[in-house]
Amino acid sequence: MAQREGPATDAATTPTEDPIMLEARALTKHFPVRGLRGRGKAVRAVESVDLTLRRGQVVALVGESGSGKSTVARLLAQLYPATSGQVLLRGEPVKVRFGRRFRAYCRQVQMIFQDPFASLNPIHTVRYVLTRSLRIHHRGLSKEELETRLAGLLEQVHLRPAERYIDKFPHELSGGQRQRIAIARALGARPTVLLADEPVSMLDVSIRLGVLNLLKELKEELDLAILYITHDIASARYFADRTVVMYAGEVVESGDSESVTQNPAHPYTQLLVSSAPDPDKLADAAERPARGEPPSLIKPPSGCRFHPRCPFAMDRCKTESPPSLPAGDGRVAACWLYAEGVEKPAGLEVKA
Amino acid sequence: MGQRVNKVDTAVTSTGHRAAVGDPVLEIRNLSVDYGYDDSAVHALRDVSLTLGVGEVLGLAGESGCGKSTLAYAATRLLPPPGVITGGDVIFHSSRDDRRLDLFAMSDDQLRASRWDDMAIVFQGAMNSLNPVYRVGKQLIDVMTAHRPDRSRGQHRARAKELLEMVGISPDRINSYPHQLSGGMRQRVMIAMALALEPQVVIMDEPTTALDVVMQRQIVEQLVKLRNELGFSVIFITHDVSLLIELADRIAIMYAGQIIEDATADDLYRRPRHPYTYGLLNSFPPLHGPRRELSGIPGSPPDLTALPAGCPFHPRCPHAFDPCDGKRPELQGTGREGEGHRQVACFLHDGYEVAVPGHLAIAPKPREKSS
């Protein structure tokens, strides 16, 4: 297994020895704009994203809707071809679209979708859904083996007793149970990497944690590398070891979840953290500086994409795109404020 | 803008009912709603009573399917078939003049005149409730011409601009079509429209659910600011309890078509009394403070077509005991010292000889309110 370190984003920051399972290097995706007026234009959905998923580690990808987090997941799952950049599975560059090689890739990298109401075919029973997953990825299973594997999968996602669920249709199950079936289907391939695209945001609040705890347990049991995509930074703190924050298609900050959420370095992360509802901070709701809305990705702002909203924007931010710079606590932030020789403005330090 | 509002003080009454300072502006009494007819009817709301005080922000929280939107629609008589109101009253007390309206006894014309004027509603997914083929200005003016035909078009237009400015949108966007505005701006247009005639009650049904946290924060701040300026009352419906605790004066928690706890935001957050409230509060991982293992609530939300006997929460409740699977607990004042206005529907607090679990018991000395 290649023990290559990731580029800038992670090289300096991860002391962990766990091998890298899946890696994105300078991953970029532009969607062409259709129609007469759209000629030559493109939606710059993902711009030069670096990401490293290690074995037994959960990485959260946090951002607003439209920030490109789902596109990153789809690029990693090879559902979209990348415009440029590479996806590396265990250090090997991979580019597959279909056929046998795509299937082999899927066996390693499985995806869980947001909406379990839409991701399970309503006309098929749980048995069919899971059998498909097992048959496709593990040919030549005998009938008995198949039965035990089916029961094992349901057991793994805490749907016990298995007989009660195996012949149900999706509409007979609750949202949480459906999402568990979707997870079981992903596990049927015996993957090493799980890409979970907002796996709990469509579920009722009281059962979200149950599903997150299940994923956590599976991670430990099966040593999975999990990419957890979410817009809820509090759940990233709860669930993920590392957190990567995206804004307008770019990674703005990454580091271990605790320091990213407690002491955010990038002004956008600070905005995100201070905007989250926080019952305990009742009294001192501070004046929140950054206003406005995310930019158009067809014509993104020059330089740093956050500069039109940033309360600390300098002249340099308008022209030059900031590189990933170390921001203390083993974190990197794509922000010129962390360049050498720049004086930190007052109010940049946000207390936890 | 980010300043915290002084919460409406609540007075202690012996009955524990209707205790908000300032008179009630909207009273919902024993409201019941079924979906469907005859034996197949699903009881979506059962005997819900709720009082909204003048100038109060009342939060209504619960999981999907617990009846919170049904309550909003039934209370405004907007419930579409097969929803049937099977009982109860909704009384609107105008605080500006001495009108007292029984919403369920009003004729269609009276109702039409009262809507928007007395009570306005911002719908769930308000982003898509604007008509895409009309400019937002026209849609704002439409509301006003219908209710204030005596004023000129110019006056309406000026008022529409004023409204847009009030919700933080530049008045020159009056000629924009909805698709030219972002989601957050569309949402704010909807809020502006609800406030056009200065209603006394604004019902907001998940107004920020489809928005990102940053935009949600801006809209909530705006709402608080407008409430302080204009003094209307708000019923804010959402599933996000942590947002409500910041925003609302009082919170009612719903479960399976019933209100199971009704208390001030502070009491509810610091001293939840119903096991479901406790579970719900522990379903949101905290952004600050110590990291700890959370469990959410075991089991699944109830199926309203096949509710368990007794307390609808008992199959998921860690503290269920004898009477829970037989009788349905009533929502009632806890009748204890230092409780203020507080109601809970749970046998743990109903005089049974049972040890109340520590985290649900009343604290011996309630902490002072922090605001």
C-alpha cells in the first residue's frame, strides 16, 4: 500500500498512521451551462479540492447548500467524471466510468444517499434490495450463505430480529429503518470507504443520533473510512474526527473537528459556527459581522471567493486566491490572514 | 440587530393556565382534528389547548407528523380536506379594539376580511409560495388592495417598498420576479407580505427549514427586531428545538397530536419535565461545551393510525411505569412551588407514588433567568 502523504492540506497536519484509503487531489468539476447564452460558460462547482480519507476515520465535509459538497462525494464515487484532478484509491489513481472496473471500484467505495424515501425502490422488498447488493458484489454465493449474509447485514444495522424486516417493502418501514436498510445495502459490498451524503438530514430529529451512532459503531467494527457530508456543523463535531469546511466550491478550512468548531480560523467558518443555534449562549449574542449570500459559481468573485462577505477582507483578497496556510492547532485555512507577516485584525480570534 | 429581546415575563397563577402577561390574543381550546371520516379517521390533533399572549413568541416543536402544521392550519381554518375539525374553539381577541372573534363561527366574508388583517401565516416552503409569473411588488400590492381598497395605488406601492426595506431587501427589487431573488430573499418577501397589514398574530410554519444556518440566523434576527418594533405575536413552528430556545418566550412540545409539555423556553431547556422533551433536547449534539455520547430517543415516531393505548410515548419512554400503557395522561399544571406557568402530560408528575428520575425532577432552587 502506498504510504504517500496528501498534498498541502493534510501533509503537515495528520500525525495519525492510519493508511489513506481514498484521496482527492486538486479535484475540480465544472458543469457546462446549457443554452444559447451559456456558451462557453461553466458552473465552477468544485475547485481544486484536496481530501484524504483514512482507515477508521470519519471526515466531515461541512458547507451551505450549493457549496459543492455533494459534488465532491459524487466525484469520489466516480458518478461524475472530474474536469481535472485525481481520485486515488489506496494510492492508485482511479478513473472508471462503467463496466467491470466501475463495479470493482464500487465494491470498495459505497455511497449512502440523503433521502431513504427516494433511494430505495418502492416496488422491491428489503430481501431483494440486499440480495442484489450481495449477488452483484460477491458472485457465486450459495443459497445458505446468502441467507446468513442477509441476516448478518440486518443484524449489523440493528434491525432485529431479521425475519421481521426481511420481507417488508420500504413503505412499511419508518424513515430511520429505511436509512438503515440503505446502510445495510452499502455494507453488502463489504466496502472500505463509505460516502454518506447527508445521511440523517431527512430523518426525524429524535432518531438522527441513532443512525449516526450506528455509523460510528460500524466504523469501529469494520474499520471503515467515512466521509460524512452535512450542513450541520454541530453534528460534524459530534461524529467526525476531522472536519473540512467548504465554501463556494473550495475548501476553506480543515483540521480536527474539535478545534475547527471550537476555535474556527477562517472567517467563513466563524460565520458558520456563530450562526448555528446555540441555546447556551443566550445572553451574549454578538453582532455578527458577515452578511450577504454565497456567490454565483458561474462567475465566482476573483481572488478569495469569500471576500465580498468577509469582514476582514484586504486588497490582496480581491485579486489573489489564498493557498492553504497553517492556522495553528494543526489546522489549515485558505485565508490570507494566516500568511506570514500579516497582522491579525482584532475580532478574528473567536472564543469557543 | 443581534440583541436579545427581553422575554415576556410570565406570572404565576394557581391554575397554571393562561398566564402570560398581557392578555391572550389567540386562544385555542380543545381543538381536535381528524383526517378522513368514520372509522378510518386518523386523529391528528386531540384536545389541544394553547394560549398565545400579546407580543409573545410561542414556539411549537415536534417531529414530523406530530400535528404541528395541522394545528396551524386548523386554527386559521385553512385545513384542506380530508382534514376535519371535530371539536374545539379558536378565539381571537383583538388587542387594538374590543373585537372578539370566534373563528369557527365566522362567515366566509368575515373570515376573508380577518385574514392578513388580524392574523397572517407564513407557509412552510414559503420560498415556493410566491407566484413565479408576477413581480414580487405586484404580489405585495395585491394583498393591500384587497384589504385597503380606499388607498391609492401609489400609496400601496410606497408601502410595498417600505415593507421590503423593513425586511432588509433593497426597495428597488420591487420589480423583480421571484426567480431573480435568492431563497432567503424570497422568504423575507413572504414575511414582508405577512406583515403588510400589521396583523396582530403571525403564524410561521417552518419558515427557515429550507434555508442554510447563516440565512436562518439573519431571518430570525430580523423577525425578532420586527417583533420588537411592531409588537405582534408569533407562533413559530419548527422541529429545531435549539433554535426555539433562543428565539421563543414559551415553547409547546407536541407528540402524536397532543401537546405534552408547555413551559417557558428557559424552564423547558434547563428543566425539562417530560421524558420526550428531555430526549428531544438530547437529540441535538451541542456545538459547545463537553463532548458526550448522546443517544437520541429509541424506537420510531408513532404511527397515528395505530397509536399505542395510554400515553402515546410509553413504548419509547425509559421511565414508563404502571399507568402509562392504560391511561392517557392529561396536560395539566404541575402545581408545584416555583413552577410558574408550566404544564406537562406525564404520570411521573401526576401524584403517583413513584420516584421521579433526577433529570426530570424539579430543581430545588430554580436558577435565575439569564437574560
